[in-house]
Amino acid sequence: MNSSLSKQNKFQIISFIAFIISILLIIISAKAEVLQTVNSVDLNKYAGKWYEIASYPQSFQKGCYATTAEYTPTKADYIIVENKCNKGSLKGKQSYIKGKAFVQKNSGNAKLKVQFFWPFKGDYWIIDLADDYSYAVISHPNKQYLWILSRTPKMNNNTYEQILNRLQKAGFNLNKLKITPQI
């Protein structure tokens, strides 16, 4: 019986070690999936008006239609950000908010901190960008925020599908993505 307890104890210890190793491997693999940004962004080319094609719904955008964002570089150390949308319908009352975006050092201008209310800043990472700056995809390191932007109110279906394929490969939940109605 003593020998049987010893085998049972060994089995429990081995099982516990295997469990701990499994947990550590999950943690390591989760940390290894760091969200990648584009290598570099020319802020002068990025400047201008963008139309939101699709996004993960956020409480601060509830009821928004025809959402746009406009970026204007300044001579200071920030970019002016102006977000607009029509509340409740495509022809609803316009909602507007103005903020600032600050480029994070050594990010190739692909990582910004956006501030609409002092002192709070949120991560704004450019994770996909057309060579001609016709579309951009924005997220947050935790992947809980996602916006697909275009220079035009409508995006070519083939381009949109290619973006979705890349997002899926990067681990984004496409079921959360909602199309933004545009005029």
C-alpha cells in the first residue's frame, strides 16, 4: 500500500508540473502574439479625411453613421484629430470631437497616443496601410479596438476582403466587426 501511495503521489506531482508547464506555455504564446504595426508612416500623406468603413463597436461611437476622421499635422509635436459622425441615421445630427495625437518615439510614426480628454491618452496603432494611402487599419495593442478606414466612403470589395484575411491571420475576431453606413 505504501508503494501505491508513492506512485499516486508521483502521478499527482507529475500532473501538477504538466499543468504548470501548460499554463506557462499559454502565457508565453499569448505574449508572443504582439500586435505588429506597419514599418513607417508618412504623416503628410496620412493627413486628410478618412471614412470609417467598418469597426468594432465602441460605446463612444454608439449610434454613429457616416463616421469620418480628419488628421492635420501641426508645427507643434502633435496632430489635430477631428472625428465626426451623424447620430441615429445617415442624416442625423452631426456629432464632433477634436483631439490631439502624439507620435510615439522610435515607432516609424505608426504608433500614436490619441487624446480627446486631458489627461487620458489611448493607443492608436496603424497596423495596415495601402502603399498609396488609400486605406488604413487602426487598432490597439490589446486588439479590442479596430477601425478600417478609406479615403472614399466606399471601399472596393476585393480590397476589403484582403484586409479581412490579414486581420483574421493576425488573430482578430471578425464576428465583432460591423460595417459603418456611409453617405
